[in-house]
Amino acid sequence: MDRRITTIAFDADDTLWQNETFYRLTQERFTGLLAQHASSDHLHERLLAAERRNLGHYGFGIKGFMLSMIETAIEVTEERVPANVIREIIAAGQEMLAHPIELLPHAREAVEALAADHRVILVTKGDLLDQERKLAQSGLGELFDAVEIVSDKTTLVYERIFRRHGDGPERALMVGNSLKSDVIPPIAAGGFGVHVPHGLTWALEHADPPDGHPRFFTLPDLGGLPALVDRLNGNFP
């Protein structure tokens, strides 16, 4: 049986381009706006709790983050938050939605190299319009054979994607910065998971690495991905 990897899936945010950096900057701006009402640590805790609570309502992305900031501002001020603070929060979110894309090191080279001999797909979660905007601005869109923008990344979602766009999970590899979303579920589906740490990880994306699993790998950046895929395929006659 041919067991070579034929499908390579890439995460988008903080794998191909910067994302969490802008969330952190906006969060610091948010805490500055409400500094008279609560400490930075307390605001971070309340905001994270709101984000966790609201995922089922708003999903992942900047718009849900904006609404969670507004909700937190209302809570910590006991419904006395000034209108100008709400206006600043909305402006901060709009700036995030308009921020230019900054590709991460080796992103283009890795996708181009693997696209020559493999099916390459983008698997990302979040707001549809925002993810489509970022992909268009990245200049990478024409390199992908398929793009999947999903509400969440689960084992079942990966199984369906790898069967729809490839030869099944067993011959697919997913690469991303989040262990929770980009590595553990595709491995559970039967595929390979490659972790490329970003340095900044959203608290709700933390997970323990599946150390010792034969289909789990870690790379310092995307530059080593083509060689890793070649090595893995070389192991399979």
C-alpha cells in the first residue's frame, strides 16, 4: 500500500502570517482605556473569561474579540462605561480588521516548494470575511488547491477535509502553531501533525504536546517543512 504523504494542510494565523501580536497590542490598548476601573491583570482575566464564554456565540475572530471587550468594559464599570471608551474599542477592532498582512519567515517558500508535488490546502478558522481578506492580501491564494474556513478544528473536521481534498487522513499532514487546533486533532484523525511554535499563543489554544507519538513533529520555522516531508515520504516505499 502506498503510504506517502500527498496532502499538506497549512494553518493561516500565526503560521503563515502574524496574528496574535495584533491581539496583544489591542488588549494592551484596552487595558489602558479602563485603567481607572480595574488593574491590568484583572482586566485580562475578565476578558479571557468573556472570550471563553462567547466562543459558542461569536466563534473565533476579531469581531468576537471586539464584542468580548465591550462586554468586559460594561461589566468592570458596572454599566457606567463612557461612550468614548466603547468608540475606542470599536476603532481598535476596525484597525485590526484593516491591518496589512505580515508573512512569517519562509511561509511563501514552504508553500511554493510543497505545492510543486503535493496537494496543498489552507485550513483556518475564524470570521469568513476577515480570513478571505487576509488570504487575498497575503499573495499566497493562488498556491492552494483548496481553502477551508471552518468554525472550529476538530478530529471530524480534519477527517472530512482530508477525504474531500486528498487521499484520506493517513496520507495527510497538517502544520500549524497551535497544538490544540493544528496538531492534536489531525493526528487523532490518523494524519501527521507538525508544530511550528509562534512564540505568542492565545491562552485558549494551549495544550500539552503529544510527545512520543510517531506522527508528531516540531520545527522551529516553516523553512524545514519541505525537507521533513521528503524524509517522511522516503521512509515509505
